[in-house]
Amino acid sequence: MANSTLTQFVKEALEKGQDRSGIRSALLTAGWREQEVDEALEAYSDVAFPVAVPKPSAYLSARETFFYLLFFILLGVVAFNLGSLLFALIDKVVPDQLEKESYRAGMLDSQIRGAISGLIVGTPLFLWLARILLKAREDNPALQRSRIRKWLIYISLVIAGMVLVGDAISLVYNFLNGELTWRFTLKSLVVAAIAGGIFGYFITHAEQDEANGL
């Protein structure tokens, strides 16, 4: 955040018609750090107007932090349980011959029940919260500048990207090791589809925010 005294000085200098490069040079000569000066100048739009026009700034509120954290937690719950359900179905369709039938059936049934329970509870809550946040951004476009939203989008991109890379590495490793089975390949495709869907969705939003200068 720019120093309030510095920001006020820049505001008054701009309103008196001083050139931005001249203001920057004077402040650097006076001993202000380059980053501080650039932040203060960036706070005001470079438009022709009698007074300095402030740029819209990002903000952070406790209420939004709560909603966005809950949204991304629920996204993780839905993604995990969807993957768990699909994994269990793959294990049923393509069984491991080394596992005992009774043990496999009991474990898979328990896994399927757990995954379905997670999806039944998590999916409606996730969709409901996603709708609320989308409507809030449509009603108030300023919410697009939420810092917590931007940070969580990029954190999700990092996690999804790491999962995709790890999935690809595992697939190649098993192929080179001669242990690539249909069961493993199908599970790898499930991971790629879920992580890839999340990555694609959020990278689109990140690019839109960058294009809009948010």
C-alpha cells in the first residue's frame, strides 16, 4: 500500500497539472523508494480531468473471505468424492486379480457409499454457493476485484497444475516400467479430467480478469 502522505502529494501535484515523470523524478530525488512512488502514481488514472481520478482498487472483506474459502473447500470435497466414486467403479469393472473377492467387495461398497454421501451433501452446497457468488458479482462488478478471489483462483491453478503434472509423470513411469494396465490408465484419465476441468475453468477466469485489468 502506498504511503498516505505520498498519495496525497501525488494527488495534489496531478491536480496542479504536474507531469507524471516530473513528479516521479522529484519524489525519487527527495528519497522516496521507487516502488512507493510507482504505487502512488498507479493509484490515479492517466485521464484528462481537472482533478486526479482514482483507479478502482482491490479490496478484502471478512465476509467474502468466508464465502470464497467455503466455495473452494466445497470444490475440493466434490472433486475428491467424484474421483473416489469413479475409482471405485473402475475397480469394480476392472478388478485386481490379486485381491480377495470378499475384501474387495466390502471395501469398494464402503468407498462408493462414502463418495456418494460426500457428493449428495457437497454438490448442492457447492452449486448454491457458486450461484450466490456469481449473482453477487453480476449485481456488483466491483466484487471482481476481490483479493481473496484472485488469490484462491491462482492457488487452485497451482494445485490443479501440480496434479496434472504428477498424473502425467505416473502414467509415463508405469508405461516405461511395463506396468501400465487398463485399470491404472482409466484412473489416470479420471484424475486428468477432474484436474483439467478445474484448471481450464479457473485459467479462463484468470485470463478474463487480466484482460479487464483486475
